[in-house]
Amino acid sequence: MTPQDPKLEWRAQNVPVSLQFDDPYYSLESGFEESKHVFLNANSLPERLHDGFSIAELGFGTGLNFLTLLDSWRRIDRPGRLLFTSFEAFPLSAKDMIKAQAAFPMLETLSAEFAPLWETLLTTGQIETTDITLRLVQGDARLSLPLWQGAADCWFLDGFSPAKNPELWQADLLQALYDKTQAGGSASTYSAAGEVRRNLQAAGFNVARLPGFGRKRHMSLATKGLIDAE
């Protein structure tokens, strides 16, 4: 499947909502805090970050998770370069990404830095700064992820709700994701759906249920190694 244009609707406070999946791109309460809770804190970032650390993501969306991670990386001021690879079937336009990121004043400096670069990312699939390389793999992750030559230390599983976007939570894809995870690596998601947890476990991950963000009671953390799991 080739990349497709997402169908968007902008709702209260300029939150982008996918009409195709009937789901917002980030929490209506606080997308920035949700990203930190679900993807940074759950994966013990930034403590684990080091030169050459590889993060991969299902669903680039507005770029919020990427900017939140880079903000954290720069705050700890550790030498080296990170690698961030995101798989996205419905990439937003540069204009829409910039509009969505304007909702996060805490990321204003980073948003301004990357605003001129989004078009290059969409066209070439890669942009680089002195401290991070960002790669965007456009198209169906079920086809592209198994062919990916990399392996991640950490995964952000940020597709739309499993009930509305089941393709990104299928057993075959999560098995390929496990195979592309470094030993000792981790993956987190806001979802605590039973099918998601079972598919992660069937792939070989150890899965723990953690406190969720906001109104969500639980989220999931998967590791390729031992953790305390319920």
C-alpha cells in the first residue's frame, strides 16, 4: 500500500482528528504529557538514551512523540546521535504538522527548528540534525516493517485505537516488531486491550500493565527480557 492522504477534521483547540479512524491524534486533555507518560516514562527514557540508541514508532502522526523525545534528549545534554524511525501509512502534510504542533508551546523552539524540514522528510524520507537522524517509512507497516534492515532499542506503538485501526495491532505485525527489537529492548502503548496484550505475548514479549494517562486506567509495556508483569 502506498502512502495515502489522511482525512482530517480540526476540533476543539485545534486538535486533529482522523475521520477515517474516528480518533484524535493525541489526548484531548494534554498530548504532550500523554506522550511523556506513555512513551518516555514507561520506557525509562531518557535514562536509557545513549549515542546510537534506536527508537522506532508505528504512527508518526503529528510528530509529537518525536519532538517530545528530542526535547528530553537535548535537556540531558548527552553527547551522541539518536536514530528515530517511524512507519506511517497516512502522513500528514507539513502544513498540518506545523498547525498541530502549535498547540504545544513547551515545544515551540523545536517546532520552529523543524518546520522548514518536514517537507524534506516527506519527500526524501530522512532528515538529520547534529543529534538525531529521523527516518520516515511511508506505506503499510505490515509490508515495510518486516523488510526494515534496522532493529530498535525501544518502540512507540502509537497507532489509532485497536478497535478502529486493527491493522497495526495484528499478531503478524507484532511478531515482526519483536524480531526487529534488540535484546533487552522495550515497547510501550497507551492500549491495554486484551487482544493487544495477547498478541504481544504471543510474539515473545513479556507484558506488564501500567497506570494509564488521564482517563485511561491502564497502558501496556512490553520488553524483550524480564519484567514484573501482571
